[in-house]
Amino acid sequence: MSALGRTELDVFPICLGGNVFGWTADEPQSIAVLDAYTAAGGNFIDTANSYLLEHGRSETIIGRWLADRGDRDQLVLATKVGGGHGPTRNLRAQTIESEAHASLERLQTDRIDLYYAHFDDPGTPLEESLRAFDALVREGTVRYIGASNYTPERLEAALERQRELGLAEFAVLQPLYSLVERDFERTLLPIADAWDLAVLPYYALASGFLTGKYRPGGEAVDSPRAGAARAYLDRGGAAVLDALDEVAAAHQTTVAAVALAWLRTRPRVLAPIASARTTEQLEQILPAATLELTPAEAERLSSVGMQPEASA
């Protein structure tokens, strides 16, 4: 386990993403994945009030599993507010407060360890949102807060306002970041450095592309994410897969594990988020928790990974 930045949370090096629970993984499959993850020593689960097709479905599945296990204190639960496509896609104070308590009910717990602003909400005054998050921390409903999908300018403004007003501060940043999505390095990493934010990348496997199952001339993969994943081949992704294959062969491990292990070598990254629809997929991911790349291997992957776009 590793300390999550400046929080008091100790977390497994790979965070299990719950975005597939209730979507591409039905409840029995989801429960099997959760059981296998915790059996392997995992303790860090990420979900959201908007995952997925049925409002709160992922949280509901996790909550039923959690109630059956009865070991809430052994787990770190992260969820989010402000995403989705319905009337709760905002960060108004009332939404933050009511959705936090709705998440607690679905998760069958009395606290949220890490609560994210899922998307920024420019239509709501920043101070209103930040005071609402602070109130949840002060009442004990939420232990720590984080931000996801903020522009650098808005993230820095939020952090400055939190400090100016003496409010609970974002301690964690959840950005889009992987070997084939590296704009984070140019845009948000400097802010994470300046404000001592722990970084937990989402889409760490690039919608499955970095598992190696999408290959030039390969067979079609039956997945809702297939189109997005295969698009990386048109952007030079084949060279990334070649490098991943080489490193995976050297360690006798999986391509997915190498892709996640590379993220763990990057500045400020504590626990990449990866999801698994089946226990077989989970087995491809878990070796990343202990896989240590050599500096040369990390540099080899960095050199072929899609570089962040230069500033205009």
C-alpha cells in the first residue's frame, strides 16, 4: 500500500474502476471482479453517481457487495458528482449535498473516502461549489475531495479560492492520461506539482487499446469501446504496441500491466485507474501493482508514446 499524496489514505497501486459495473459487466460478473481484486490485496475502488446506463447502477452493485462483505474499513471508496447527462450534471450546492447522500445510500456506507467534482461546472459560481464540498468534509460525510476534467485555469482558480477561504482543498487530481493520451504532461502536471496533488489517471488503458487486443489487421473486437480504441492505430499506436510487446516479453507479463506500470513511473502518479469486465481481464491488470520497469524500459516507452501537443 502507498499513502495517497497528502491524505491519510493508504491505497493499492492499481485503483479498480467501476465504470463497467452494470454496463458491460452484469452484477454477477462485477461481484466476481470485486472479489478477485480484493483477494489480490486491492482496496481502492472508483465509481460515480452517473455510472452507467441506469442512474447509480455501479454504486448500487458496489454497495450490495460491500454490505455482504462487511469489511468497509478495509476499503477506500471514491465516487463523483457532476457527471452524466441528466439534471444532476452540475455542481450546484444542492446537487453536491443531495447526490453525496444518495451515493452514501447506494453504497450502503456512512462516508465517502474520496469525493470528486466529476466535471467542472462554469454555470455555477465556483465558491458555491467549493463551499458545498467543504461542508461535506466538515460534517464527516466526505474525507477528502478531488477534481476531474477541469481546465488548468479553472483548476488553479479553484485551488487558490479554497486556500484563500480556508476551505477543504482538492488533494487528488483524476485526469485523462496514458501512453497514448499525454496532454496532461503539458497542461495539468505543472499545477499538480505546484499544489502537491496526487494523480490518479483515468482511461489508463485507453479504452482497452493498451491491452493489446486491437492490432493492425486484427480481428474486430465486440466492445462498445472498440471504435475509440482502434482509432489509436491511426495515430501511430502500432509503434506503442510494439514497444509494449518487447517490455512485456522481457518481464513475462502482460501488455496491460506494462502500460499501467509505465504510468506508475510518471511524476505524481500514485494509482492508475483500470477497469475489468471479467476476472480474466483483471488478471491482465493486477501484475502492474508490483511490476518495476527499468529506467531504460520506461524511457523506451516514453519515446514511442504519443507526445503531448505543443502549445499554440
